[in-house]
Amino acid sequence: MSDIWWSLPLTLAVFFAARRLAARVKISLLNPLLVSMAIIIPLLLLINMPYARYFQGSEILNHLLQPSVVALALPLFEQLHQIRARWKSIISICFIGSVTAMVSGTAIALWLGATPEIAATIMPKSVTTPIAMAVSASLHGIPAISAICVLMAGVLGAVFGHMLLNLLRIKTKASRGLAIGNASHALGTARCAELDFQEGAFSSLALVLCGIITSLLAPFLFPLVLKLFG
């Protein structure tokens, strides 16, 4: 363990430096998570260190994923007044969005020849990482690959989500926030919060509700999708 003590401080230093860069340079592609990966992965390749050894030094960050799921209750509580005022439309949107995200991703994967294990891995791609990994594991998928799928969905939404909404002329802040939070979880929500507080609030709300809906429905939807498209 002595040769990898630097893994955790390196990870934290790179991430917080990337956050400062993103705060100063307002470019969507400079997402802190994406920048951190672009720095750390080449570094590990350069020094020929296997990911498993690097992970041992920063494993505590992985352990913090489960408590972070509990922390998601805070934004849900903060937006409770929004749910009460528009609960039918908000829950309907998040329900439809969650089902669409799960069914479309899994069906396309199966149509392209993916195994049930890979299909289960892709199914929770549009929710935040700890929930996606837990859902993937419950469906006998591969949680580590699910985390990559979540990252890809989040980065694409954070970078191109608002461009697409502008192209479709969707201007209502509640609609924009719910759409981004539904499809691009935490990374998309962070981008919404940078641009507009109200968008960020609705995106945060969608992030939490879609996580709950996905975790509840995925075990029932997955066998059905396998029968229809497998």
C-alpha cells in the first residue's frame, strides 16, 4: 500500500483543480469529471500502473457512493413545495422519461447483439452513478461498466443538452431542467445550475425522482424487455 498512498490526494487535487478551471473558463467540454479522467488515465498509462492498484489507494471514494445516495434526499426535500404544486405533471414526466431511458437503451443494446449481462449494465445509464451501479448489480450486470455508461450519458447531456433544447425551442425553465435531469443526472444538473438557478432546481428534482423510479421499476422492466427484444 505504501507505493500508492498518493492515489487519493492525486485524485482530489486533480478534480478540484478541474473544478476551478471549469468555473473560470465557461466551456461545456471542460467538465471537471471529464478533465480529471483526461489527466489521470494518461498518467497511469505513463507510469504503467494497473487500475486495480490505483483504485486501492482511493477506494474510500468508492465507499462514499452509498452515503451519497442518502444525501440525495436533501434536494428532494428542498423542492417539496414544487412537487406539491405540480406533482402530477412532474411525476408523470419523470416516470415516462425513466421508462423511455431504460427501455430504449436496453432494447438498442439487445438489437445490436448485446448479451443480457451487457443489456442489464446499460439499463440504468440515465441515473446517478451510485444508484446505477446498485441497479446494475441487482440485474446481474457489470456495475463498473454501468458507471462508464452513466458518465457518457452525463457528459453528452451537459455538453449538448442545452444546444438540443434551444434547437427545439424549448424555453420553459421547468421543462428544460426536468429534461436535463431526467437524461443526464448529476452532470447535467450541475450544468443547469451554472446557467440558471430554477433550471438547476428542477433538474435536481428530476435527478432524485428518476433515481427512485428507476430503482423501483428496473427489476420488473428488464425481464419484459428481454422477452420482447432478446
